[in-house]
Amino acid sequence: MGVCTEDIAVCEQVLKAALADEALLMKDGFRATRVLMSQLVDKLRQGGKPERKPKSGRTSLPSGVSEDDKERTSYSVCEVKPAQFSRLVYTNPVCLLSSCQGSERNLMTVSWLTAVDNNGHLVLSLNKRRHSAGSIMSSRAFVLNVPTAQLAQTVLEIGGCSGGTTDKIERFSAPLGGFCLPGWKPLGAWPPSDEDSEAGKLVFAISGCVAHLVVHVLVDLDEISSHHLLVCKVIRAFVRSTYWDGKIFSPRLDMDTQTPPYMSFFGSQTLGYVVPGCCGQGGE
């Protein structure tokens, strides 16, 4: 069955009307429906067919970012102002933490982090037995990379293996879209030159993620025997324009491009998706 521009316009009008109904927005069952409706409109715009939901309870997602997706995606890089650093972690997004110690680099999946003020300070809980713990405590710097739902399986795989026995840089470079300097600047030989360091710290980022937060460790609150409780400070932050409107870090449904949601962690290898609650202007 063919789809014309009038059909797409009707779908968009229905979606907009539904999003304007505050009572409807509060219903849990509508949240997933809204996401599916948005995806349907995107598919219709592209002339494709909407994806069917798998029969199993969990959503099946590709493990990597395809070359076709990269070509379709058009975005600019936004450098976030320091007063807005904390907005990038308000929702406690699942992050891929990239760290290095000398020439050795590693990746780990983290979700136990939260902002503690509006000035870029955050707290991160880190298991002391993790392989990355040594490099983080030694270098006192790392990058929080925010992946989207397209990388859900890869995120779980990174969290399910240890850098002590697996070269995660080699294993996951392809599905992650390669590596770069924060802000998607090209990364040449490793380690990079001092000119490419961030405040004197050598760090690297993940090309296939939608946000990069350069973070320095300030204090280790050694209150818990099994975990480092790190008080950290965001030094610089970059976001793709398709996820930043100058105020809110979320997929921008107003842009004519694919913007899959980023994720939250429910436990038991289950990821949830973070999507905007409405399209209107929010209050402070």
C-alpha cells in the first residue's frame, strides 16, 4: 500500500494532538505507544515500512551503527556551556566510560552516576574490582560517552567482559563506530600529542555515541569497602545537535532525522529508553 504526504501529515497531527494531552501523557501505557508512533512517522517519511515489535518481551536492536545510518545522519557538534554540564546526566543515562593508563585503553559500562549540583559535579559509584578502576584512579580522568538504543547489545557485551582478559578497543571498535577525541575530533596515533589532551589529561571518546563528557576525579569518598564513591567534575562536554536544543538533552523529535533514544538501566540485563515527555516548552 502506497503512502502519500497527506497520510504522513495526518499521522503527525494525531501524534501532536496526543502529545498535547497532559492527562494522556501521564499514563504509563502511552509512553511506549508515543515512541512507536514517532518511529512510524519517521519510517513513513523515508518511504519504508514500520518495524514490527518482536514477539519476545524485550526489544531487539542492532548491535552497531550501520554505514547507511551514518550517511543518513546529519548533525553539528554543540559544545555545552559549563552552567549546563549537569543537564547531560539529569536522567542518569547509561554511559560507556573510556579511560586510559599510559598506552593502555579500556571501556566499561556504567549507570550508577548522578549530578549533585548544576555546576557539573557528579558522583560515580565504581566497583573496586573492575579492571578500569586502576586506570581511573591513576589518571584521575575519563570520558563518559552516551550511546543510543542502536548500541544496546554492544553496551551489554562491554559490561559483560573484563578488560583484563579482553582487548575491548579491538573487539568493539567496529560496532562503536571507532574512536575519536572528545567532540568527534579525529584521533590519530595513540597516545595523542599533548596539544590534544584535555586540561593535561590524555582521554579518548567513542565516535558512535551522541554525547562526550570529559570528567576529572576530585575526591574518592572511601566510605564503602567494595566501591569507589567518586566525586567528579565535568571539564568539557559535547553533544550532537540532534540531541541538544540548547537546554534539554534528549532526542529531538522536531528534526527531520533519525534520533534513537539513549538508555537507562533497569537491572538484570534490561535497558530502558529515555524519551522526551512532550514536545512543548518545559518550565524551570
